[in-house]
Amino acid sequence: MKVPLCKPYFDEKENEAVKEVLDSGWLAHGPKTKEFEKLFADYIGVKHAIAVNSCTSGLQLALHASDLRGEVIIPSFTFVATANAVINAGCKPIFADIKYDTCNIDPDDVENKITKDTVAIMPVHYAGQSVDMDRIMDLANKHNLVVIEDSAETIGGTFNDKKTGGFGIGVFSFYPTKNITTAEGGMITTNDSELAHKIEALKAHGVSSSAFERERKEKPWLRDAIYSGYNYRLPDVLAALGIVQLKKLEEMNRLRRAHACYLNENLSKEFMDLPVEDARAKHVYQMYTIKLHDNIDRTKFLKFLRDKEIGASVHFDPPVHKQSFYKNHNASLPVTEKVSEKIVTLPMFPGLKKEELDYIIKVINEAIKFSLI
Ligand SMILES: Cc1ncc(COP(=O)(O)O)c(C=O)c1O
């Protein structure tokens, strides 16, 4: 049996939605993007959502539009895009450690890393579970810092019943492994109208209005660049996919949670630590990750699973501060380093079948025997 790491949850509706846009002839920066943005803003519970072509572009735009120059505190236990966006926006990443249980950034270490040069905190909601946003917002308010939530891995997750991306400036990813997908794509959320208008312009060459909006004006041919912007737009073809996916999100997250629950009940806790849920957070399991105990050889374990056609992987090793470009960013991050050596990502997607879950559990039991040290 072959079980991939992830699989999009599509049906005829996605095909029809894409065909409708193709037939309409309006393929980019048009009505479907606006519709997707409105639905997304309503879903998160914020005033504005701005669609972009990736979360990485969105993180960079969120920093750029906030006019930040200085240190941005981020976890090193993340996909490198988090740190790259900080560098590419002209800021300096400062790495904070994580908490072992949730693998989320440790607010105590964030506090340790705040200096007179700190301008922002960029927490990453890892694998579908919110960071402790009470602590992060308290620190940000106390030190007058911007909060940009890298919510690439958490769409629909909550902290004290409030959706991630609704605390600071939220940035989401719609890459195929994420809770919803548009193939490539992202979204920025904010309650700040001025910031939203700036991001709208920055994502589209710095021009103050979209082609679709200009068509409704007296002289639609006039374009005015108010910034030296980028082209970070999400095509309407992909926004159409996003609309269909967003409507299915609650159901898809319910399925993810049910699969996680089944794995939690059936995997042996003797040789690994299973995901830990913070009682204040709703975990939406964008990924299902386990941490192997010291008596299991992870390389052997992973190879065994992959030989049996289970698409197991690792998120994340090496952590960002150990990667070539970042190796001069000195950081002492003992928990990050320990977790990155032990973590394993198992298949997780809404359409997983019971037979597939049972197969994963059976093969893991064999893999443990095979990789015991
Ligand atoms: C935490 C985190 N940030 C940013 C990204 C980048 O997202 P995108 O591929 O949409 O640019 C990812 C994607 O894997 C991620 O996991």
C-alpha cells in the first residue's frame, strides 16, 4: 500500500470553478480574487485579507509595508522561508528557542531576545497549532513591537477561540501540503485599513488600483505607481480554487483532527512522544509529527517507512540557524536542536482512509523493532 505524505482534497467543484474562470477570460487580479479575499477575511474575523502568490511573498510584504528596520524574533525550528522573508525585507532574524511539547516558539526565550533594536516578533504556528498568543501579544504591547503571525501551517486553528492570523498581521500559505491549497498562493490578514491598502498596491507593482477596479473608472488606462512594488499577485484561476477549498476547510480540518485522534490512540507511546495539544488551542494538524526517543535510530526508522511506501518526512532538520546561509547567526537553541534530531512527519491529509491509518500504525511498529539502538 502506498501512502503519500499529503494529498489535495479535490472533487468536481474545483474543476468547475477553474473552468468557469478560464471561460470568463478574466484570469488575474479580478473578481475571483476579490471574492476569495472577502470570504477569507470573514472566515478569520478580520477587516481585510489580501491574496498573494505565496506565504513567503506575504511575509516579506507584511514586513515591508510595516516600514520595519531592525531585529525580528523568529523560531529557527521552521521552514527557511520565514527567515528568508526577514532578510529580504531588509531586517535581521533573531532566533528564539521552542517549547519541547508543542514545538512552538517559547515566549520566555522571545522575552530574553528582545533588545532596543527589536522591531517585530514573527511567531510560527507550527504544524496546525497556535503559539501562546496571550504571551506574545503581551510582550508586543509591552515593548511596542509589530506581530506578524506566520500561519502558513495553520488555517482554521484557534487560540482562546480566536483564529490564528487574527492577532497581529496574519500570513497564510496555500501550498499543496497546507490546510487548503491553490497549488501556490498565500493571504495576508489585518484589521489595519491603511496597511491593507499599502499591501494591495505593493503586491501589484506599487499601482494604487487593480485593472478590475480601474475598469470601473472614467479613465481606466491611467496607472499611478505610489511605491516601487512587486508582482506578488495570486491569479484568479487559483483564487477560484481557494474559494472552493475554503468552503470545505472546516470539514477537512475535522477529518484531520479525527485521523490525528486515531493515530494518538493507536501509536505506541513507549518509543515516541506524540503531538501535545495546548488546551487553549484548536490544533488543525496540517502535519502530524512525532518525536522518537533516544533508543530509536531516526534514519533507519525513516528508511524503513519509506521502503514500505509510507511518505514519512522531517519538518524540520536542520533548523534554520544550522543551514549554510544562516550559520553565522549565532544562537543557542538547545530544544530546537534536540527536537530537530528526533522529529518525524507522518502522512496527514483529509482523505486518509482507515486502512491507510492502520497500515501506518502496523509499519511503525515494525520500524521500531528494526531501528532500536
Ligand atoms: C512556516 C512556514 N512559513 C512559510 C512557508 C512558505 O510558504 P509558501 O510556500 O506559500 O511561500 C511555509 C511553507 O512550507 C511554512 O511552513
